Amino acid sequence: MSDFARHIRKSPFFIITLLILAKAELFRLTVFSAMSPLRLFIDFLSVLLISCLIELVPQRRLRQILYGVYWVLATFALLGATVYYRYFGSVATYTTLFELNQLPAVKSSVKSLITPMEALYLVDLLAFVVYAVVRRFRKRSRSGMLAYEPIRKSFKLPYSLATALVALTLISSVFAVRASADTPNELKRAELVGFSNYQASVIWNAFSAKREKPEIPMKDVPATKQALESKVQSAFASTSATNSTKGSETPAYFGSQKGKNLVMVQLEATQNFVIGLSVAGQEVTPVMNGLVKESLYFPQVFQQIGQGNTSDAEFMANTSIYPTGVVAMSKGYSNKDLPSLPKLFGNLGYTTMTLHPNEVTFWDRDKMYPALGFQTYYDKPYYTNDHFNSFGASDEELYRVGLQKLKEAAGSGNSFYAQFVSLSSHHPFEIPEDKQELTLPEDIAGTQLGNYLQAVHYTDKALGKLIQGLKDEGLWDNTVLVLYGDHFGLQEKDNDPADVSQKLGIDYHSKITRFNIPLIVHASGLEAARVERTGGQVDILPTLANLFGLSWSEDEFIPFGRDLLNADRNVIGMRYYLPTGSFFNDDILFIPGKGFEDGTAYSLKTHEQVTDFSQYKSDYEYILEWMKLSDEYVKQLPKHN
């Protein structure tokens, strides 16, 4: 072997560059299910850029350390992003690094997402360990013998060549990022420019957003909001999410529940398809099925959460503000003076509280709850740990403690607003055997689908105990009970839609059914009705505000949802789990490609693909501007004291 060949073999520059490029292509193949010469070339240039920057470091030892760091960071970033994609369906960004401290609390969920494919990211690490062991053994066995004298100097790029390559690769990366800047679809943008270039674009956008003045000053938000509503459809102007009774007619149901208590239960990972579902002759949710018959039931409501998952659902239900999608709202905006449902009720003298059996520091709820205006929160220390799952206390324990607190609040003479955040049906849905009361067919039992049905059945049973407790305490007739799901439960990778459809006898769609969550509003004297209007979690606050007759001015509160009891039509946006620009209206789910024309649409009624969706272009343009306006609004809210 020539000296030059030995130099190459011992050069971290060539070895690390090729290894990381291979992993970048593995990520691309896993996430985007396709590769191409152009994409390979773009990835190669982005990987080469970092290697060339390291080559500019003159100290050999420092270069070796930097190559090692580069290799480790790239390996675990791509590995983590792959696992992340399996759960979220989106490409992880640098902001998710700030959430790594959450992993121990959800380790059972993370573990269930890892597949044998992920081992490929670590093959080179294993090979390196084997090589190191063998080399050490050979050195020992050859002690005292004339050993081969290794080359002390490994290959290094000439400084001028490394500089030229840095310039070339940097220019190409900038060009690729700029060429994709007009693509709102995050998945498509990441596919176009590759993982590392996508991270660079996200960082640059975040940096630019901090430096630039708001595109829409706070004083212009109400007028801009009204103009957008009028533009998409004139009906929106009269059915928007406002508190007032503008015009000659009072909205339907306005103030019908004024003065009553509010108990709002956020149901962990509860999808709407379980409502009314029976398996082997057994109702999965008998309690909620009974409630539906005597409540306002909204079967066409969809999740809209972002990076904060469950905490984002809480945020939306209490503020009617869209998650920005780039950071958990509890972490990014808990320093803001947030207009909220607890504050509206607090202004009326209500006692406000929130109850959740996890650590309050998880997702920074210890900061979010005060920002939302909850006067009190009851977290993990308040509950007896019955070891129901990895989080600790069961829903039954949550409601046991909660009923005590509600009784105390009622004894003070004030009405109350209490939010419950359940946990017992959390992924991976493994609950104690003595709580698994459904007798499932063999092809379902023990699968994730079967475990999910068992967990939701338990959640429903525990909910029944809360309802009975409200009745026993004499609170039921004076309380509005609201139930809604926070997000999907079934993982797409573990549950083929056709398989779920066949086993359950339903039409399960991979996106429409998966993102469809229940919303049920029950109150004594409120006539039962099935409200087919499409809605989202941003619409919960305006709908409840109408029922309770809550009032505010646009100077103090600007919701971005609508009162579902009075809206003639609705369009809601969704991002993070779907690309930005995705929306649900009363007819379709739309998912963009690079833009509108190459997007995909599905009928909400038939679940079939809709080929001609040109009539909905105004909805696409509207929802992009609408969510952008929400982002501008929440970013400019003043900081709270």
C-alpha cells in the first residue's frame, strides 16, 4: 500500500465525511422514502462544508477531536430525528433539543418508537469498537516483536483547497435554502434542501424574526383580522370569534349557561372514532356514549397542537391562539400576559384551578398556568401514587382529589372553573391487567390497537366516577362539563389504516380519523344536538364564551377561533403534524405540496381523495395569513409581571 493510500485510510476527513453522508441518506430514505442524484449532491455539499471547516483548524489533535464531535452529533441528531419523525410526522428542528429534558418522563413512549432500522445509524460505532479491541489485542500479542511503524502524519487538505471548498459549499447551501424559502410545507422544504440545510434555514428564520419589526403591529391586528375574514367569505365577518352581539340578532345559546360552574376535561390521546364504537359486543366508551345523547356533540373537531403536544392543547383551549409550531407554547410564551379563559372567569369572581397528576415542571406548566391566569394548580404531590403507569397516579385518583377541591371551592360561595388534564390513556397505553376490562378478539388483544382500546375504556370508566361524584356533591345540575381530546393516540407506523378499519368495522383514515378528536359539552337543561360544523381546539374558548355570555373588547382579547354554535362555515389550520398550509374546512382536509396546486385533498365525508380542489384556494391563502396573524399577535403580547 502506498504512503498516499495509507494517508487516505487514516484521514478523518474522508472517513467522517462519507460516514455522515451515508447516515444523511439513510435519514432521507426513511423519512422521504426516496433518493435522487440531485438530493445526494446537495447532502454531500452540506456535509462537506463542515468537514472543510474542520480542515481549516491547524492543530492536528484539535481537528481529530472536532471530527469526533461532528460524527457523534450528526449520528445522534439523525437518529433522534428519525425516531422523532415516527411519532410526530415532522422533521425535528434545533428547538427540539430544548425538550430533551422531557425524555425521562416519556421513556416508555420513546422506547416503543425505536425499530431495528435505527441500528444502522450505529453500525460504524460498533465497527469502531471492534476495531479498537482487535488492534489493542494485536499490539499486546506482538509485544517484544518488531512492530509495523505506522504513519504518524495523516492526510490533510491543503489550506487553499479547504478554503475554496468552504466558499463553494457555503454558497451552494445558501442558494438551496433561498430557493426553498417560499415553500411553507416544512417536510417538502426539508426534502428539497436536506437535514442540515433545513436546520440552517430554521435558525436563520428565527434569527431574522427577532431582528425584524413585526410585520403587523399590534394596533393593526383587529383590522387585519376583520379584513381576512371578509376576504375569505363575507359570512366570517358575522360569525367570527368575538364576544359581542354586533348586529340585530343575539347569537344562539348566548349566555344560556351564565353563572354556572365549568369543569373542562382534556382527555389524553382520545380520538373521536372510539365514541359509539363497540368491539365484540362491548361499548368502548359507554359513559361518553351516554353523554353524547344528552349533550352538544361536535364530531368534526380536529387537533391543532404543535411541538408542545398536550400542553399546546391546554394552551389553545384556554387562549384560542394557534401554537407557532416551532416551540412548545408553554416554554416559549409563558412569560407573556396571555388573554385567557381563566382570566375571563377570574374577572367574574370565579375560583380557577387546574389539576394534572404529573410533575408541574413537565412542559414548564409551573410557568404556563400562572401566565394563563389559573389561581391554583394541583400537580403530582397532591395525589397518592397508585402506580397506574409510568407517570404515576391514575385518572380515578385525579378525579378523587379533584372532587375534594371542587367541593371546597363550592363551599366558598363562588362559582369555579376547573380544568382536568387526564393521563391514564397515554402512549404506549400499557395499563395494569386488573384495569383491562374489555374482552378483545385474538387479532386485537396485545397489539397497540388493543392496548389503546383498553386504556380508553378505563379512561371512560374513570370519567364516569367524576360525573357521579359531581352528582353526589350536588354540583351536577349547576355545572357545564366539557370533554375534548388533546391529540391522536394510535401511531401510524403501528396501525395500518386498512387493518384498523377491518378489525373494528369502521372507515379509519390515516389523517382524517387520526386527527379527529371528540368535543362534548353537557349542561342540565341544554338540549342535546349533533353539531356537524368543522372545528378545532382554537374554537373551544369562543364556543364556551358564547354559552357563558362572557364579554371583552378587542383591545384586551383577540381569539383566533370561532363559536361553533353560530358559525355558518369554518376553516381551521393545522401545522407541525401536517405541513404549514394544511387546513380543514367543512368539506375537505387539504395538505399542500410545495404550494397549493400540487397539494392533496381528502373528503371529510367519504375519506376519498378529491382531485379538483381549485375552489378552495382562497381557504389555503386565508389560513396561511390567519396563522401568521396569530403568530404576530402572540409574539407582541406584553410580558406579565
